[in-house]
Amino acid sequence: MNTSKFNNYNQLSCFSGLPRCHRQAVQSLLEAFESGRNPYELGARKVRSLKGVWRFRIGRKYRLLCWEEDGQRKFELVTRQALECAIARR
């Protein structure tokens, strides 16, 4: 039984249309963050226009954005096409 505090991410609305293999990839990234691994070890790239924001490739269609805010890591899953809009919102 997996007791990760990120299990509740499976109920998020952004996961509703996400294929199972991509959900598992996101879940493993979130668990790696929970264990304190460096984002670069996990394949992250910095978003050049924003300091402290990383992006991960989740398959061909999705990107996972990660940043720290008030001492907590925040995540947002977006489609590749919506990535520019998500970056502009920050």
C-alpha cells in the first residue's frame, strides 16, 4: 500500500483526461520531490523567463511546472500548447 501524501493528486480534475501512463509518470515525479531529490536529476529544465520555475516533459502532450512559493513546492500540469499561457500567468 502506497502511503504517499501525493495520492490525493489522483483525484484532481487535471488528471481526469490524462492517460494512465502519464498519471504514473507525474505520480513518480511527485514522490521523488517528496523524498527531496534534485529536479535536475529528474530531467527538469529551467524556464528561462521565470526564476525558480522548472518544467518536466510528460509524454508528447503535457508539461509539469514546478516552483517554490512560501517554502512549499507547487505544481501545475498543462498541455504543451498551453505552456506559454501558464508561464505568462506567473
